[in-house]
Amino acid sequence: MTEPTNNSTATEQGRDMKEEARGVWESLQRVFSQLGPVRLGSTIIFLILAVLIARFSWDTPLIQEAERALYDMRASVYAPSIKKDDRIVMIVYNEDTLKLTGQRSPVDRTILAESLETIDAVGAKAIGIDIFFDMPQDDDELLVASFKRMKTPTFLAYDDAATNPEIDYAQHEFLKGFIDRLAGTNVKPTVIRLVTDSDGVARRWSKLPGSLPPFFAMALAGANPKFAENTGAIRYLVPAVADTPVFDKIPIEAFADPAMAEALGPLLKDKYVIIGGDFIDRDRFETPVASVTGAVGEDKKMIGLEVHAHMLAQLLNDDKPSAVPPWTLWVAAVIVAICGGLSALIVGNSIKVAGILISQGLFFLIFPFVLHKIGIDTLTLPAFGWGLGWLFGYASVGSAARTINSKQRAFAQNALGKYLPKSIAGEILKHPEKLALHGEKRKIFAVFTDLEGFTKLTHAIEPEMVAALLNDYLDRLSEVALEYGGTIDKFVGDALVTFWGAPIAYPDDGERAAKAAYALYLAGEEFRKNVPEGVPKIGVTRVGMHYGDAIVGNFGGEGRIQYTALGDAMNTAARLEAANKALETKVLISREAMERTGLDWYRPMGKITLRGRSTPVDVFEPVPDWAEKERAAVTAVIAAHDKGDTTAIQALVAMIAEIGTDPEKKDLGLVNLLKRLQKTKNGESYALG
């Protein structure tokens, strides 16, 4: 016996995979077809827009304001707190200094020269001067002499007019010449330029041309390869105790007083000393941590010298947050857009859907804070862009899904509308549980129809003609039933079974059912008159209608179900339809149904006992073209017969004689009623069969 080979198994697996791929492709084709080119194109464009927003929100007008606000919040929440950084001391020109020296711009250089002598003498680690010497003063020689005597490494502010539009050519030439005079001394140039975002907030390290001297913090602390090309976030420190400064700040005039200078001198030993201005009207910057410092009004702004102090402290702490690689931001943007799109397709109960959406929202809100907390540089991290990109993805796919659902719903409603009225079909689509697999007892109006002689006709013409005639006939009757709000139960050959009162009941079900019953007969008559040539004569459409109990619902199995009605109402309506043949009527309605229609166009057709039933039924026939007195006359005859008055039937004889014997006008139903009344007495029931 030969063992099955692995090749056959692999072949079967390959075939299964091809079938699955074909199924996926066909599903995609259906989706694309339902969307249409315009909607599909707009969906793709919005998804691309979602990715771009999620990636470039920091550079997008309006959105970048939200990104900056969120970053400032993260920077404030997780800013390192410190009692005081004793490594750095700021010596400042302030408003009192200006009053003392009587010189505002440029600042007095004599007081600086005197202070440098003191600072140099106490052994500071390094000195940085955040002041441009870009125009001549009378005391320049004194200051130059002090610079030349400096033993402490000193760094003097410098910038290039070619890269800094705030410095004109003349200023640059004087500044360059001033520094050139100090060549060979311990005084070196440094760049003090701070870069701010378009909102004026200093959040990031300055990116400067390589042709310039080292940046202020790098010059003071020494080169650090990690910070060489750093353009990331400034890690601002915040005070651990409110109203306590992070760095000591001493007015420069204190060092011009020998006694004060002697007392303050030891505070500067082995410290980084930075000198600059502290004025209310210039060189002040907004920072991300302004709200944490407790300052208010103009005091919330930080002088440029203090910004440099924070950058120097960050460099000394070797605290450079890890940068986020650009490719990861692209990946995140794509994932965000996809998550938004998939979220629009989530189905289930509202709690589940709300839970998923809320969790994603919380993730977008919290995750950037987590990254910031663990040392990731979240400056330029598109946190708000992620949320907005998700929203665009959700809206684009959600809109496409609604388009598809709308078309599928229209298709389903159209298909369901072949069996149910549009109003009921719409209600079922809104509440599918109304078509659950179960039955319930309901009071309904059941209507049966049958086409006389159609079975015999099928043997006399070609099958194709039979199919065409039957489809035409049932289309006409279905249209009538649905027009009057009926639920089509089933087709049995040429018979149509419909009912009113389920799955949704309305107060006027009886009236609409009765009008539909008569309209079904008329539709059958119209069909008879329009059959093609060569087709034998087609019989009349007979209709039966009854009101009573039925079990209504979906019956069958989960794989195949049928919405139908079972019970006495259906059986009685079917027997009433069949009774038309014996009574030579067109439409027969039971008393139970007639009394609930609210119409007055009936004539009584006596009391009959239907085949297979023991309980008599009073039946009526709709004659809307009869005058009221004619219907009343027949009603009076039936009432007299019920009382045993056999002479009353003479009124029927007179009515029949008045109609005449013309086959086209002869009322066969009335003649049949006369015969039945003549064979019964005292309101006896006439038994059929």
C-alpha cells in the first residue's frame, strides 16, 4: 500500500491558500466597487493626510501650537528639581547697576574690569561673559588690560554678521577687532546666540554654523561629543523649594566694593561664573517651565544668562535625552492612521467599543509623558498629531464604511422589501432582533390567493412561457401586497400568502389588508386581460381573508430560516380562498376580519361550514361599487333568513332578475347565495364539500 506523499499535502495547502487569496481579492473588489472611484480616492487621500499630520504636526501651523503646549506640560511635570546648583554663579548688571554707573547701553566696562580682577584672584573654574563689546568706550583700555592679566579661562561673547542679522557690519568689525587684541591670552571668543521657536519660547539647544567659535556652555565646560550636534531639548531645572532660585545671582557692583568683594570672593572659588545683563526690557525669554517656577507677569520670563546657566548645568550633568529616530516617527504615524481606520470598523456592544476608543485616547495622552519620564527627548514628538492623525484615519475609514453599509443596507432593504413593506423592512434593519429565531403568538390578518386553472394551463404552453407568465403574475400581486403594507409569507405555485400584523402591527392593519385583498383580485383581472396571444384563457384570482391567532416568527435552522405564520388564521384564510369556487365569489372575508377593517363595502354571503371544519363561518364579499341600499337589502335578506322568514329571499330573486342574464353582468355569487338560502332555513350553515 502506497503512503501519501508530502507533495500531495503541499499541493492541497497551496490550493487552500490560493482559494483564500482569491476570496480576499474578491472581497476587496466588492468593497472597491461599493465605494466607487471618488469615495475610494478621497478615503486614500485622507489616510495619507492622517499619516502626514501624525508625522509633521510640529511643523504644521495651528497644530504646532498644541504640540508646543503639550510639550511644555511634559517638560514642566518632569523637570528635574533641585535645591540649588552650587556649581554655577551668575553675576549680573541690573537696574540698580545702571543707576549706579549712569550708563545703560553699552554697560559700564570699568565696573566689569574691577570685578574680573576679584573673580580671577579667588580661583574661579571658568568665566563666561554674555555681553557684546561691539562699540568703543572710554574705558576700553582698562578692560583690555584686565583681560590680558586673566589667569582664569575666560570666554567673551562673539557672533558673526554673516549668520546673525541682528549684528550689523560695523558692530561685527569692532567686536572682531576687540577680540583680536586679546589673542594669546586666556580670553577666547564664544557664541551666545539662543534659538527660540516661532512663539518666542527657548526650548532647544542652538544649532550654529561650524565656522563659529564654540557655544557658550560648551566653551565653559569643555567639549562633549554627545552635545556636539545637539539640537534637542534644554533640560531646565526647577527649584525644589518655591521662591528659591536654582542659581545664585549676585549684582556686579558688589565686586566693585573691596569689602564686599572680599566677603563674596570665596563663593566663586572653583565655580563657573557667568556674567551678563538682568534687565526688564531686553534679553528675556519664555521657557517651558515658566508655570512651575511660581513667577507671575514679566517675571515668568527668564534672562538669557539664566538660560545659558541651565544649558551649562545640563552639560555638566551629561543629561542629554535620547533622540527619537525619524524612521520611528514614520512608523508611528502609519500605525496611528491604521489604528484610527480599524477603530472605525469595530463592532460590538457600546461598552466594548467605548472601552477600546477611550483606551486608545488615554494611550495617546499618557504615552508621550511616559517617554519623557524615561529619558526620551519628546521635543518634536507629534503627540497631538498622533491623536489628530488617528481622528483623520477614523473619519476617513468610518465615512467609507458608512458608504458601504449604506449600500449594503439599501441592497438588504431592497431584498427584504421583496417580502416586507419598506417601512417594516427598515424597522427590521434597525432592530434585527425582531427577526430572531423564535415564534410568538400574534393576532393577524391572513390573506390567501389562488389563480383558477393555472395548473392545467402549465400543461398547454411551453415552460418558458409558464415561467414568464408566473413571474409577471406574482410580481403584480407582490407589488399590491407590499403597497398596502403586507408581509409576504411565501409563494406556493401561483398562490400568494400574505399577512398583516407582524412583524410589526399597526392600528389600520385590517383596513389595509381588506383593501389589499380586493386589489389582489383586480390585479389578477388586469393580468388576465394582458396575456400574450396564443395563451389559453386564464381564470380569475380568488382571495380569502381571515383574522385570528397565529404563531409568527422565524422557523427552520440557523443556516436556513423562513419568516412565516402558522395556525388557525392561516388555515381559515386558505379554506376561505378555496370556498370562492363553491360559492362562485371572488373575495371572501370572515366576519372576524370584516368587523376589524372599518370599511362598509361588504355584502353578507351567508353562513358556511368550511371543508375540514366544524364551526360555521359568516362570510362577506367586498362590493365597493354597490350602492349602500343594495348592500343593505342583501343584509336584510340574511337577517330575515336567520329568523326563519323564507319569504325574504324573494328580494334576492328580484335583484337577480334586475341584473339580468347577460353573462358579463350576471352576479354568480348572488345566484349561488340564493341557492344556498333555498336549501337551508333558520340561519343554518351551508356545509361545503
